[in-house]
Amino acid sequence: MIRRLLFVHAHPDDEASKGAATAAMYVDQGAEVTLVTCTGGEAGDVLNPKAAAVDRAAMAAVRSRELAAAVAAIGFTRTYELGYVDSGYHEDPADIPAGAFGRTPLDEPSRTLAGILRRERPQVVVTYPEDGGYPHPDHIMNHAVTIRAMELAADPAVDLSDVSDGERPSWRVPKVYASSIFPSERVLTLHEAMLEYGLESPYVKWLERRDEHPDDAVDDAPDARIPCADWFPRRDAALLAHVSQIDPDGGWFQVPRDLERDRYPYESYVILRSDVEVEPPETDLFAGLDLAALDDFDGRVGSGAW
Ligand SMILES: [Zn+2]
């Protein structure tokens, strides 16, 4: 029984900043871990002051090369690049350029992803929260596309033979998570640890915002905390592979690694849907799944609702 995990990400570098250590861990444990990246990240600016300037026209090629290096660091079993055009960051959806991912009719990328789901038959899919996790239009779209794709993949009446490399049975993903990269418990734990060691906390602004808007406080306790600190170096290598995006002396590396490992040795997830009972906090994304039964499952039973 092969465990199959599939991540859906918006841009090159998201696979490094969200769930990279989890992915590397499952790869090392023999699971098949597939990466789907929806856009080319070509609207991104060079965010690392130490990186060379990049012409706008060359950005897609640079980010594709960086993605390949990060994929090698993490060890993904297979990757798919859907090739949609990065929307760029816009607070007002009206500002998203025509033709960009955030303006693409939902079913177009969703069908493509649904075809991949039927090919890969992952028991676990990881996407973003409904609000994107942060309000980049491509991250919000990433969630919507994932949900719609799961609906299409699970519906035996939907013909996806053109996007699934031939006719394949429908597939219902039994467990679906959203990455939660900054749950309150992680921020508070690392903030306190930094202060304890007399270090400057990168989370002061985050805490100020929270104190200013106490009514917005939500219970964001993760449903799954995956202990994957042994794979944090692989995550860091993947982050550093994104030379144009990640400053090695910047925010991503501000918390000393031994401190992080000691105090919050996890990557965290919230459950979006599960066909089996979830007992938080889980320590394994495949917890509760009967993999043998799922392997036999021909995908033709179950409801069409995602
Ligand atoms: Zn992104």
C-alpha cells in the first residue's frame, strides 16, 4: 500500500515555505509525494537584496529554475506545473490583470487538476485555507481550484480523459488539509523563546495587530502537527533555492534553527474535509485511513459532493 500525498501550491517558492519538511519526510518514508504548482510566479519581484536583478521577461525562466532546485532538495516524486500566469498581489480583485490565474474561469484549471487527481489518486491533498492563508488572489484561487477539482475528480459522470492521460476511474480524496504556517501557538511559542534568549522577535507586529483586533481572534489550533524537525534542513535548502525570493538573512531565517527545532518542531495543518474521524492533534496526515481498502476502491462509489 503506497501512501500518496499531493500538494497544490500557487507559486514557485510556496512549496518551500508551506509543508516542505512534511513532504521531504514522507518521501523519505516511502510515500509518493506529488507537487502541483499553478502559476509561473512571473509577477514576483526580486525580494532578496543579495540576488542579481532579473528582467521582467526573464522572471518566469528564473523562477522555473529555482523551483527545479527546490524540488530536488525536497525530493518530490512527481511535479506538475500548470503554467497559469501569476496574478501579482492585488488587494482589489478588479486589479487582477486579464488572462492571469486569478481571473481564469474556475473550471479550466480545476479540470486540469482533477485529471491529475485521477492519475495520482492521492489519499491526502494539501491546499490553502479558503482565505488563501494570506490574501494573494492566486492563493485564494488555489483553494477554490483544489476544491472544485476534487468535486470533478470524484464525479464518475465527468469525463476527464483529455486531461488524465486517458480514461481513468473517478477518485474521491478522503482527507483534505490546508497548510497553516503561522498558527497562533507557533507564533507565540517562538516569540517567547526569542525573548527568553534576548533575541529580537520577528513576531512583534503580528502580536500588536492581534492585540488591536481582539475580536478577530480565532481558534486556529491546528488539527495536525507533523513532527518533522529532522527535515527542516531540507526545507531550508528548498527556501534557499529560491534565490530571487528568499534573503538568507531575512525573516525566514530569523529564528535560530536550534531554537525552532527545540520549541516548535512541527509543520501544522487544519483539516478541510475528512472521510474518517479526525482526533486532533494528529501527528500523521494519513491517520485513520484504511489504505488497503482505498487501494481496492475503484472510485465509483461515494457521493459527488467534494
Ligand atoms: Zn505564493
